[in-house]
Amino acid sequence: MHKANTALKNAGCCKSDIYCSTVCIFSCVLILIVFVQIRSVQVLPVDYEIEYICRGNRVIVGPKVRKCLPNGTWTDLSQRSRCCKFNLILHSIKKLYIGALFPMSGGWPGGQACLPAAQMALDLVNNRTDILPDYELELIYYDSMCDPGEATKLLYDLLYTEPIKIVLMPGCSSVSTLVAEAARMWNLIVLSYGSSSPALSNRQRFPTFFRTHPSATLHNPTRVQLFQKWKWTKIATIQQTTEVFTSTLDDLEERVKEAGIEISVRQSFLTDPAVAVKNLKRQDARIIVGLFYETEARKVFCEVYKEKLYGKKYVWFLIGWYADNWFKIKDPSINCTVEQMTEAVEGHVTTEIVMLNPETVRGASNLTSQEFLAQLMSKLGGKNPEETGGFQEAPLAYDAVWALALALNKTVGPLKAKGHRLEDFNYNNRDITAEIYRALNTSSFEGVSGHVVFDAQGSRMAWTLIEQLQGGSYKKIGYYDSTKGNLSWYGNDKWIGSGPPADQTVVIEEFRYLSQKLFVSVSVFAGLGILLGIVCLTFNIYNSNVRYIQNSQPYLNNMTAVGCMMALAAVFPLGIDGLHVHRRQFPVVCQLRLVYLWLHKSLPYKIRKRGFVRIFFLHHLSLCCCSDHHPPVSQQHLEPWKLYATVGVLLGIDILSLMIWQIVDPLHITVEKFTREAPKGDLDVLIQPLLEHCSSEKMNTWLGVVYGYKGLLLLLGIFLAYETKSISTEKINDHRAVGMAIYNVAVLCMITAPVTMILSSQQDASFAFASLAIVFSVYITLVVLFVPKMRRLITRGEWQSDAQETMKTGSSTNNNDEEKSRQLERENKELQKIIQEVSWLLPHFHLGPTPPHENYCETG
């Protein structure tokens, strides 16, 4: 009817859209118009006319046939007028056909609601006089069942059955992929209302494809934005192995990589998700993006419930175009109850393309989104929207028809300028296809689904709705505009725990420090040992003029006492760690520890150097005394400077070696990591124990040098101490005590050195072994070397110096050992004299060869 009204306008009849005050007079032709089609044509005499009267609201009254009277008036006309004659030019209404595939059944029965929505749009477009006034759009559709195989057959029927279709409108992604790839061979534009596969954004593969349903990749910018909002840097994915989800996941992987987010676990499945869900659990996945169809979603979350992969530690991201009660639908393929499924899905987040304009605005169709829904519900006959396939996508199908109509209307002028008309389209006409492509590519209007605009790949650009399942129902928590990068957040998100969970088990680094009770206890013993060393040193210095003290080399004993105190002082840096000093100051502690390691750890130097030197010289004298040219050991004089020089050489070797180590391979801090530990309580954290060590790049090599060099000295000292255990001399009267100290150190070093290396990862045990070895060896050394001297001087009263003793005439030494030694010397001289006197008589007795001259060495 409206298209007929437009034809009358073109003939000059109706002057106003509201009321036509002038009667239009037509002659010669009687035309019967039924709706918009010309049914028949009848030729009448020239003096007859047809009258149409335009009433308000575009109501046309007529036709009425009247005769022109001779007086210039018409029959049945109340007012006088002249007969006028017009040439009536009426245009016939041409039809443009759209070939559509609506899946009424199958995996996604979206045609159940999308087909009525498309028909609503067609009715409104065909009733509009400002859109395609000379054309009428007609829909030819089939049920594709969302099956590419079935769609192939239907596409063949559409292409090879009259009339010619100017545009194709498929639904689901798998069908659209087939149709869009074949359409270019027929120069057909493809406009989809329900395809989300990212693969369809390939302009080389699908050059004439457009869609009002945004690409599934439009979810990914929203997901990345949410990951960043909740400070997640590690996610996991699980997908159904179909092209749409694989390409979506590939796009997500690129986007998260740019955002510095890691996909730590990526699982896929074909029909059974059990193994994939178990792998997610085993690899500690927390933030999980799930890409699968609704039927597979129920299978996945049944396995999620079994594996306990839900709750306050986990967040699932799903696609938002499932039915609102998808997890409550009974499914014979799963063995979980509705209650179990409801528990497993609680708290998950969905991202959904905004398919219904949230604002109350009137767009190109002059309908608001709410008015559209009301009309759609009326057309559906009161069906439950949750049980009607494609109800959410219905606004997209509605706007797809409007986008096509506006684009075709835009092409009328350019095509007319080129001498073409839309009705001239055929499958070989590329010019018309190019004009339709340009018109669609520049489309921009307000629809019931929001602002409709296409990107360079022909995909719809739209907002993304973010929802969360709270208490069994979905709640809107925000919107995201990917074109502007703007996140509108409501702040009503709820979590099972105190807040968004961590993207992985929180690992708390915790340094292991030395037990302070142990450190204090050992420090007390070390401090007491230092006091004992001070007492021994004071005693030795004060009585340095006493002969008995002089015969024990007091200067070396003084150095031994100082060395013992230094060894005890090394206990303190050995127990200092990060609890006492800052990490930047820790290298200084490492250097102090190294000095201890080099000078004291394997062989405490106060015994090793001083004791070794004295034992060495005593052994040397014992070898020399058994010669005709050397006096007995008791009569030989031991020069102190030789002892000091030898000690200095050994100490210089230590210092030089230490300098070479620090120049070539200096010490630095290394951190040892241990097996993570779970704390007590229901905490989603793990403790990562750490232990600081002082180490160098070739630590084992340097330790080998230390233990090798000092171990040889230790073995040599043990040997010499054993060899000289029965030698007695006035000049070194405490060599047996020194030997005992060397044995003590040897035993402790042979036990402590390997044990501390084995227990290096156990700070308390390692410190206890090393520090107690030092403390015990020092205590034993001080007691063995100095306590007998104190006891002798106190009990026997030998406090006189050499000068005091020489002033007393006739006095003798109170030392029984020295008196015995002198007596043995005199007897030895007399025995030697007798042997020399009778040695010439021995050959006369034929008792064998004359024995060689023997020099009897003194023994204790």
C-alpha cells in the first residue's frame, strides 16, 4: 500500500502526506492497484476518469470512475471544475531476493528467534517509503541445521533455483565459512547474523563477507583488560578442538603476550574433557579460560566438580552466549546432578557481546530495544526466551536486515549514474556487487543491538558485556568498549574468598637464619674461651723470666694464645647472617668468614704453625744428636728466630694464597632454594625457604687447595709429634703437650671439615659443628699447654728467674727431671770414656767385627 502511495506521489496526485485537497484526474486508463502489484490494465474512452483521494494517515480512497460532461464537469462531482487530462506514469515494484539459511535445529538452533526478527525487519523496511521506494525485499530461507553438509546442498538450491538472490545470509560459523568461501565465485555479498569465528575475518579468504555478530576475538581485549585489572600474569586455557575456538585462542595468545601475561597451561579436547581437566588440576591452573559450546560446557563442569577445580582458588572465564540456565538443563551425557553443577559453576565470569542496546534510543527502525523485544515476544507467541534458540542473537538478525536495506538504498544513486539498476544484478555482474560492498563497508547507524559499524575485515564492532554468576543467576558487573579501551565497572563483583584469587599459588620467600639460641650459646662459650686465652697470655708474659717458662718458648706460646683467641673470635662472623646485617654489607661478612676458613677451619693456626714448628725443630735436633759431631739434645741450643721465621713463612703463604683467591675469584652471595613447604592452615600459599651462602665460581677448587695444603701440614705434624713423643730437652719442655694438641686438632678437623661440607644446607647443624670444633680445640689447647705450667709453678713455687737462681750459691735446682737429666749425662760421658779405652782389646777376642761407634741419644 505504501509503495502504491509512492507511485501516486510520483504521478503528481498527492501533494501532502496528511491530506490531498486536490482531486487528481486521470483519463484514458483504468488501473486496478492491489497492494503494490499491477494486476490488470483496461482501456476506457477518453472522457472518463479515475479518482483517488488521499486521506489522513496515508489512507487512499478509490478508485472511483466518473465521466466528463460537456459542460466541463464530472459526474458525481459536487463542485464545478474543468476536465483536465494527465499522462499517468506508474512504476511497478521490483523484488530483490535474499537467500538465507536459518538453523532451526542442530548444535545452535538460532533460527528459532532470528528468523522472526528478520521478518519483522523486512516488514518495516518494505513499508518505508524512504528506503528502496521502488523495491521490495523478500526472504527465501531454509533450515541449515547448523550443519555444513546440509548447508552445501541448500546453497546449491539457492544458487541454481530462480529467482536470483542478491545477498546471502547464513547463520552459524561453520555454515558461514562454507557459504562465504563459495560466494565470491558468484559475486555475492554474504551478511551473517550469527557467526563469531575469528577465521571469518580473513579478507583474502572471504573477500565479500560481513557480519553483524562480532568476532569471537572481540572477547579477548575484554579478557586481557580483566586480567590486568585483577593483576593476573598467568592463565590457563581449555578449548574444544574446532576452528572457531582454535583461532580465538591463537588471537588470545598474541594479546596476552603483548600484555606480559603467560599462558602456562593449554589443554584441548574433542568430545571427552576428563583428561584435559585433570591436567589443569595437576598443573595448578587457577585462572582458566574455557572455549567450548554449551553441550560440552556441561561435560567440562561435571569433570570440574569431580576434580574440585572450583571454589575460592579458581576463576573460570566462559562464553556469554549460553542460555542463562545452561548448567541446570538435564543432559544424559553427564552423571552430575543440578546441585553439583550449580556448585561447580558458581562465581565464573562471562564475556558477551552486547547484542541489545542498553540505552533507550530510537535508531534507523524507529524502535527502541525494549520495544523490539516486546514485538519479538509477541511474534514468538509467548514462548520462553530461555528455551528459544537464538533469542540473544535476534537483535543481530534484525539489524542485519536493516544494514542490508540501508546499503542497497545507498547504491541506487551510484548505480543509476553508471547506467545500472539493482534489478539488473546477476551472478556475473561485479559492478553491482562492488557498489553493495562499498555501501556495507561504510555502514553506520543505530540499531536495536547498538551502534552498527564494520571494521576492515567486515566484522561488527561492539561493546562487551561482563557478567558473573552470583547465587545461581548472572549479574552485570561491567562493560568494555574495545574501540576506545574504556572499561565501565559497576563494582558489584563477588568472590567466594576475600577477593579475586591469585593466578597461582602465592610463594612467599623466607630466608632461613641461624638459631639465635644456638648462636648466643656458642658465643658465650667463645667469649669465655677468649677470657681464658687472655688469662693464659697474661700468665705467660708475667712469668716469662721463669726458667721453666723460658724452656717452653714463651713467645711461641704467646702467639699460640693470641691465635686461640682469634680462632674463637671467628665464631662470631660465622654466625652472622641476614638477620643481623643488611644484604649490601653481607660481602664483608663473607670476607671475615674466608679468613676464618683459611686460617682456622681445617687446622687452627695457633697449633698448626706454632706446634708444628716446634715439633719439627725438636725432631731435627733428635736426628742430629745421634752424630759424633753434635752434642746431645739436652745440650743443644734452639735459636728462637728460626722458629719465628718459620712461622712467618707459613703465615705469609696463607696470606698470599688468600689474596690470590680474592683477586682471581672473589666471594659473592649465592642463594640456595629448598623444596617449597605448605604452611599450617587453609592458606593458598607456599613457603620458599632460602639460605644465603658465601661462595665463588670455583669454590670446590679453592676448597680442595685449602684442604690439600693444610691437610699435608696436619699429617706431617702428626708424624713428627709421634716421632718425638719420647724425646726430652730443656729448651722445649712442652713438646708432649703440643703433640697432644695436634692430635686433638687432627681428630676434630677430620670430622668437622667433611661434615660441615655435607651439612652446608643446614645452617644450624653446620654452624654447630664448625663453631664447637673451634671452641673444643681451643679449650683443649689452652688447657694442655698452659694449665700444667700454672699448676707446676703454683704447687712447686718455681717463681725464680734465672738471675735470682744464680745469686744463690750452693743451691740446686728443684726440678727432679733436670737433675736426672744431668746425672744421665754424666753417666753417659763416663760410659763413653770406658768404651773408648777398651775398644782396642776387642779384636783380640775374635768376637766378630768391631762394632761401629754409637752415640746414645737421650731418652726420657
